[in-house]
Amino acid sequence: MIVIDRFKIQELMAKKKIDNFTKLAKMLGISKNQLSNILSNKYRPVKSNVVEIAKFLGVSPLEIIKKE
């Protein structure tokens, strides 16, 4: 199961000076709820979401995936 590592996302957001998930969601063109679902451990993100977030943050999709 693919799970996005929230802590890695927060680390990358800090490097890009993105203060919070609301701002990140807006920059990605999605709602805060959508982003929250994508980053939730209960939600299985679709590959395109993982790729899009990774691309936006300038990393490989594999860098933001948590090993389960």
C-alpha cells in the first residue's frame, strides 16, 4: 500500500517556505480537504497525485512515499 510521508512533505514545504497545508493545497490547485485525504494514512493516493506533489516539491515520487 502506498502512503505519503507527511513528515517528508512538511520538511520539503519548509525548504520551499510554504507555511501550511492550506497554502500547499492552493498552490497545487486542489482543496485543503483533498490534500488532507491524500496525506491521510487511511487514503490510498492515486499515482498521479503522488507524482504531482513530488514534482511540485522538486523530488522523486519515491522520496515522499512511506515504506509500509
